Amino acid sequence: MQTLTINIEDGFLEDFLAIVEHYKDKIHIQKDKNLEYDPYFYERQKQLQQDVEDIDNGKIELLSQKQYEKEMDNFFAELKST
């Protein structure tokens, strides 16, 4: 058996299920557990992978906790002064 991922447009799911109903002995439909818990799981996963790549190749600087706190203090101080 082979596994495929199929993206179905909103509003077409019922029609799709009616089409594959005739082949239910050959097609097994299973919901993705990741999407049951978080409907944006794959988008978040892709963004996280891109963030890690950007950090690894130096495109984005990763701050230490101390650096981050200093930057945030400066940011809030700047907001108060305007």
C-alpha cells in the first residue's frame, strides 16, 4: 500500500468522499493526528524549519536571554520617550 497526502478545497470534501466511496475497499482515509490538535501544524513546522535555517546560515541573529532583555528594555524606553 502507498500513502499520499491530498489537499481538498473547502466545500469539496463531501463530493470527494462520495467519489471515493465506491473504492472504500481499496482506499483507506485517515485524518492526520497533527491536524486534529493544531490545524496549522504544517505551516508552523515549515516556518520553524526556515527560522532554524536562517539562524544556521547567519541570516538571522539569535540573541542570548540577556541580550534580548536589554534590547526589549531599550525598545520600551524608546516607546516611552516618543
